[in-house]
Amino acid sequence: MLPDIMSTETQQVNGLTQTVAEVIAASLKRRGIRNIFGQSLPSELILAAEKEGIRQVVYRTENAGGAMADGFARASGTIGVVAAQNGPAATLLVPPLAEAMKASIPVLALLQEVPRKSRDRNAFQEIDHVELFGACSKRVSLLDCPERIEEDLDLAIVEALSGRPGPVVVLLPRDVLSMEGASVEGGGSSAEFPLDRPRPDAASVAVAAEMLRGAARPLIIAGGGVHASGGTEALAELQEIASIPVGTTTMGKGSVDERHELSLGMITSFMGAGSLSRRMGEYVADADVIMFVGSRTNENGTDAWTLFPEDGCSYIHLDMDPVEVGRNYPSVRLVGDARAGIEALLDALKDGDLATRGERRPQLASFIVSARRRDRVSAAHLLSAPDSPIRPERVMAELDKVGDSQTIYVADASYSTIWVAAYLTARRAGQRFITPRGLAGLGWGLPLAVGVQASEPESKVVCIVGDGGFAHCWSELETIAREQLPVTIVVLNNAILGFQKHAELHKLGAHTTAVDHSRIDHCAIARACGVAAELVSDPEELEGAFVRNLNSGRPGLVEVDTDARAYPPIKAWDDSPTLWANPRSAEPNGKAA
Ligand SMILES: Cc1ncc(C[n+]2csc(CCOP(=O)(O)OP(=O)(O)O)c2C)c(N)n1
Ligand SMILES: [Mg+2]
């Protein structure tokens, strides 16, 4: 229950009257919010926030600023905050909020609104923000009542953090920001998510536990919701104690240690020739109980809903969003927080006999370890390819050597996401591989990494981008230099819109004129912005370049000259007659290249 905010005493802090802007700034600070990604506007608010000691991390474009807030939220487990002007600036927040909406990431967008007396009169840069953000936010709130600013702000933040998390927009009319505002001492929720941890229905948990206990070939598919709920430790315990194999989606990568004898690795659309989880497809096809956790069962996570068996398999689905549960696979419904649900299952399983699970473990583990070894042998020639231009698999293998269990990897959309997911190794439960899988929009790699590094200043953050996607946001190179964020950027420069070109060739046997662009000197761009840079054309030089950059403590860019014919292990493209002969087909039991 909030205190009586209408009383005159609450309008004063230490005897001083506060403006609405100051009330909001104080309220954010009280919640532990340390950063706002902004560019001065709304000025009254940013001035008040900076006075409170909240750091303004200054973006160059609102597009990027929204993605920075998203990356910050993913890494910190607290709401990401972005501020922007009304009108044109607001329209640039649509794409990042759309990504956050689909990926279930809580972002608070503090948006300037035209003054109240100008409303609906074609004021300068006036647009209907409520309509604008309709499909890409959970709530758009107009905060035009100074007496209840904190209540309204709290409602928006609760909306972002609770249930299935997501972005919210708060509209702040310019005139209202300078008015006297009512403050509530100690009011408001924290900034952490999830706000609540509802446990799924006990009877359904009991049913699910019995299904898992008795399964011959059980499988858990962990999605991004496991990270969002902080459920990775609990999942690792479930994997170990109940001897249940675990595979992950792209957003769920790092939910478990991929070197564990019961980890299948990536179970997605990217299990084609040369993938390190290709042979795990056999396990999936024969699974008799599959449990999805924190997963939307979307197209890429299910290979267009063909990956998981239709017959002979029963499904369990644990998710915070009741609409996602059973959306694509009729399931035993576990509606609740992923961590709480896993803990409930653990309790139920520990209450009974786990002997059968223990007896079945050696056989399951032996299949998985052997499949993993054979997949690695099949991919060895790619992971160690000596060619120049360089194979991206080799780039990932060299990064994998240099990074450790604490390294945070961030990727842009397109192939970068797939290379990272398919060829880097999660070395502990809880390691992060942050990818824009909500909508897979190009350009989010660098700004997501900025947000991650702002949240984790001591961590080594490596950002992998393609040349096409990187061009959406080069301008943020100046941001990482100015804000002294020591991100290492790896640009995979194949000088084409790779996925686009190859998809057209695969589907249509031809490509349009858009996909081959000029070769760009990314090192020159980086240096011009104050970021150290080096070009690598010889694969033998990759390791040294990565070590130098990761240990420099400064932002740096490594541009890698990559093979324009290389495409990642997209299963649907195996044996494509219109793509280049795939060197992956040269694997021992495969066809000739
Ligand atoms: C905002 C946006 N525009 C267009 C696309 C369609 N698209 C997907 S991949 C791709 C090519 C990306 O090229 P690049 O970033 O160089 O990566 P590469 O595939 O070459 O590694 C395009 C245009 C998209 N996903 N997002
Ligand atoms: Mg490219």
C-alpha cells in the first residue's frame, strides 16, 4: 500500500519542494537504477537524474539507445532504462522495443511528450505515441498528474517486470516535468525481474515429475526464459540429480554447461552438416518425454516445427506466459516462473525414487558424449581451416580458445548469431550469449554489447557482427570510446549481406543486386572514432589479435576478412543444389565436396 501521496509533507524532501522530474529521478535511484541510456532529452529529467548520481550513457541514435537498455536488462537482471524525445526520436525506439517485446525483456522508455496545452493541435513533432507503441510495448502511460507521479510510474514498472516481462513507455509532457511533484518516501517496487515467482500448479508438477522420472529418453529444452528467471543453477541441479539431458535454444544457450555429459548443445534449426550438435538429432527424434522451459517454441527453435517427434513423445511446457504454454505442442501445462517451476520439479523428484533415472544415465551419457565427439571430428577441418579469406568456424574456434567461462558474448542478427550459437562453448551454467532473437533485426549487436558492458564493467564482452548489420550502428563506436566501455568487436567482413544472398540463392537460384556491397575499411572507421583496430587476414593471427584486445581493457575492433561462400549449418540448406559445394560435406561419412 502506498502512503498518502496527497499530503503536503510528502511533497517535500528535506524541506525542499521537488519537481516532477526530480521525483522521477529520485524514484529511479531508490529502485537501484544506475544508468539511463539517453541523449539529453527530456532535459529536465536527465538533469535531475544526473544530480541524483544516475549515469547518462549517451547514445548516438535512439535505435541503438533502446537496444542498449535491452542489453543492460539482459545482463543485469534489472530493468533497462532509455530516455528520448517525442516524435522522430520516439519512432526510432520502435525497433528496439519490438525486439524487447518479443524477447520478453523489461525496458522502461521515458519519453518526452508535447506540453498539455499543445496536445492534439499539431504541436511540433507531435505523433500519437500510444498508437505508435501499441504492438511493441506492454503499456503506454501518460504521466500528466503531478500529484500521483510515483504511483503511475510504479504501475508502469510493475507491468514491465511482472508476468512475462517486456517494455513499457512512459510519456512525460514537458510542462509537467517542471511542475511540483508529490514524492512517496520508500514507495515503489525494485528494478529486478521477475518481480514475482509464481509456482506452477502442484498437481501438474506432480504429473510432470512422474513423466520425467519414468522416461526412457527424456529431454529438456531450455529457452531464454531460464536466463531471465535466473534459473540456470536450478536447471543444472535438475540435469545432474535427475540425470535428464538438456539442450538449448539460441536464447537459452548457456543455461547449462555444454561440456556436461548430459548436455546436447544447441537444439535448433542449425543442426545441419558441420554443426556440433548434428548427431544429437537422433536423440531428439527418439525422445519420449520433452519438457520446454522458458521457450516460445518458435520457428528457429523447432526447425519450423519439424524437429520434435509427433508420435511416441509426451510434452511438458513450463513458462511464465500461459499463452505460450502448449502453443505449438500439446503439453502438460506448468504456468509459472522458470526457476520456481524447476525448483518445484526438483522437490517432487527428490521426494520419490530416482533409482531408475540413475540406472539409465550411463547409456544416455554414453550416446551424448560419443555423438559430441563424432560431431567435433566431423567439424575439425572447419574449426582449424587454414584458408584465407578465413572460415568463420575458425574464427569461433580461436575465440573459444581465448574466452573463458566468464566471457560474455553478444552477437548481431544474421549469421553472427548462428556462428556464435553453433561453435562457441558454454563453459558453465549461467554463461551468457546474448543474441537479438526476439525479431532478429540487424544492427543490434553493438548496442546490445554497450548495454551489457555498462552493466558488467569488469567483464570481458565480445561482440560479433557481420559487416552489413554493423553498418546500421557504426556511429556507436564513438559511444564505446567516449564512455570507455572496453567491448571487443569482431567484424566478420565477407563484404556481402550473407544470409540474404545465400537464402535467395538457395530458394530462387538467383540473387538481387542488393546483396554484394563494397568492401568497407572498418578499421579506419573505428580509428576515426577513437577505437583501436586491426585487420586479420591470416587465421594464424586470430588468437593473438583476440588476446591483445581482450586484455587491453580498452574498446577495440578486430576486422576479419571472411570467406563470402561460407554459410553456417542451417539444416534446411544441407545439400542445396544452388549454393556452393559445402566443404562440410567432405566430412568422413559424408558426400564429396
Ligand atoms: C533490420 C533488418 N533488415 C533486414 C534484415 C534481413 N537480413 C537478414 S540477414 C541479412 C544480411 C546481413 O548481412 P551481414 O550483417 O553482413 O551478415 P552476414 O550474413 O553477411 O554474416 C539481411 C539483410 C533483417 N534481419 N533485419
Ligand atoms: Mg556480411
